[in-house]
Amino acid sequence: MATIIDRNLVATEDEGESSGRVEQLARTMTNAKYRIEKKLKHNLRLAEKHQIRANTLEKELKILKSDVEVALGTKEFKVSLLHKRVGVASYIKGRCWWRGKQREVQIGSIPSVLDRINHMIEKGECGDLELLENSDLSWQELKSDEALIKVVKDMGRARLRKYILKKLFSEHIDLDSDDGIPEPTSDDSDSDQDISTHQDTYKASIDEWYVRWRRDNL
């Protein structure tokens, strides 16, 4: 360091600066450089940590948004049907993907499902479908009837939604609390006003959903 300064001393002496003063300046600036480099490394580590956390929160938010749509019935998820033997009997089952896993519910045997469809037809819930005289259809015959299979998928979708709702209730609703409404949580400190606004909005959404759920399921 001193050698470099000595070679450039001629230029600095014209400005009235001594070698010692230049060395002091160099040391001060070098120390400042080290401090900035240290702070930069620290903040880069923090940025990486917060980016990882942000990515995790983004995934959680995406899942939660999808779950809200399923709970409110505003999202019609895809349902596939299969016919499986359980013991000595065979049953139609509905299957969907939820949170990256296959979920499956039992809809009923072919005769029981067709009997329920007839009841729905009598109540005018199946559009232009006419009463089914033959409840002894095979699985292949049932699958080939697009109108019938659509109704069966709707039945499976309703049962799958109830299954998902049960999971969401156990996950989000605290039955030991006064009102059964979970409070929003945050890793960051929000103002009291912001927290109050978030809670009011959240509770209003839950109340609206619960009214609709009771109307459709009770």
C-alpha cells in the first residue's frame, strides 16, 4: 500500500497532502469497503432467505385460494369415475386431484345410483332426462350414456366436495374458540387498523360461505 502511495505522491503533494494523510485516507476507505462488503453479504443472505420464504408463501396462497373456491362452490374441479369391487359387491367411485393427491369417495352401486337419479328426475333436477326403466345397466352401458354419466359425475363431485369441506373444517375452524372463526395470522407486524380490516373481511367471507353451505347441504 505504501509503495503505491509513494509512486503517486508527486500528484498529491501539489495539493498539499502529505504521505501520512494519504495513507490514513486509504486505510479509512479500505475499512469502509470491507464494511460495505460485509453488509452486502449479510443482506444478500437475508434476501435469499426472504425469497425462499416468499416462494413458500406464494405456494400456500395459491393452495388457499383454490380451497376457498372449492369451499364456496365457485370452482368445478374435474371428476373421474371408476367401478370397483369391494368384497362381494361393486360400487361406482368418484375420484379427483386435490392438493397434489388423488381423493376418492364412494357414490354407490349402479342400481342405487340409478334409483337416486330417478328421484332427481321426478323432482325436475336433471333437465330433460326421462325416468329410467332399467336399473340393471352394466358399467359399460352406463359409461356409454353421456347424459347419465354427467349426472353421476355431478353426484361424485358433490360427495368429493363434502369430503374436502370436512378436511377444511378440521384444518381451519377451531371448535374451541368463541365464534369458530380462525384469526388471520402474519409473520409481519401489521397496524391494528389493517388487522381489524383483514379480520372483518375474512369473517364476512366465512359467514357468507356458511350460509350457502347450510342452504345446499342441510
